Amino acid sequence: MRNDLNIAVVCSSNQNRSMEAHHLLSKKGFRTKSFGTGSCVKLPGVTVDKPNVYNFETPYEDIADDLRNKDANFYTQNGLLNMLDRNKRIKPKPQRFQETSEEFDLIVTCQERVFDQVLECTVI
């Protein structure tokens, strides 16, 4: 049975890849949670050298409001506001993997660096 398996999907900021996988796996009936491993949430800014940075406790809605206030047209065109709208329908805020005490049957990581970070804080 699908919901017997407890799945975690992990990327760096718990925004794009982990949230899309969370969404798709949940739709298929899998018990899924998603996380990030970074020290903070980083999203692209208007320039490459100035990302938008938030802590992991910042709700997706607050991040979207901040980006709308900065440049609603730009962040609509680059897809960030649509992504955040999807995210807030799945869960209220990004979560950091290192701060969960939950145990998972399967952990899917979206990058080699994230895999290494998950191994550093996981007891096997």
C-alpha cells in the first residue's frame, strides 16, 4: 500500500524541485514531506549577484508578498510567484531537513551536495 511508505524529498531551499516532487507524489497517494538543507532559502533576484534570502520559518505567502512588493511583474514573468502559489497549497512554509526528528523509509535528494548534507545529519 502506497501510504505505508514515509517519503522525504530534499533540495537546497525547499522551493522548486522538492516541492514539485512533494506535489506529484502526494497526488499519487504517497505519504510525502519535503525539506531543504541550506542555511537559508535563496531565490533568484533581479540580478544574479543579489538573491532574495529568507529563513526557513518564513511562510510561502510572506515570501510571495515580499516579491510582489519588490517587482510583481518581474517575479510573475520568471515564474517565482506561480511556484510560491503552488507551494503554499501544499504546506505553509519551507522546512529544513536538519531540524526534523522524523524517520523516513525513503529519502530522495535532488542534488549530490544535498545528498551529502542529508548523510551528515542522518543516523543509519
